Amino acid sequence: MQDRWLSVDEICQHLGVSSDTVYRWIDRSAMPADKMGRKWKFKRDQVDAWVEAGGAAREVREEDREGEVL
């Protein structure tokens, strides 16, 4: 069952990040996720492609800019 939907906990384990990070990526960085009822679900191949395209890195750059003194 390679193509099954993953839970937040499973995608966190796969990526090595916290659930707070995953929820922030969904909210701010368009991380590929689908809400099923009250739960978020993920396709591993879509998330991997998003990470490889720099989706997670964009979040880091945006956070760096938020802390800049203008």
C-alpha cells in the first residue's frame, strides 16, 4: 500500500519535523494536504515533490524576512 493517505504524525515522522511545523507549512506555504473531516491527510509523493521544489525552504526564507529590521 504505497499510495495510501498519511496522517500528520506519519508525515512528521517521514520528514523529521514537528506537527507545529507541518501545520505552519499547510497554513503559510501551501504544503500539499487534504482535509478529511477534521483531520489533515497527505500523499507522500506529493509532499516529497513539494519539498524537492523548495516548498519547505520558502517558509524558512519568509520567517527570516519577518525578523528583519526595516
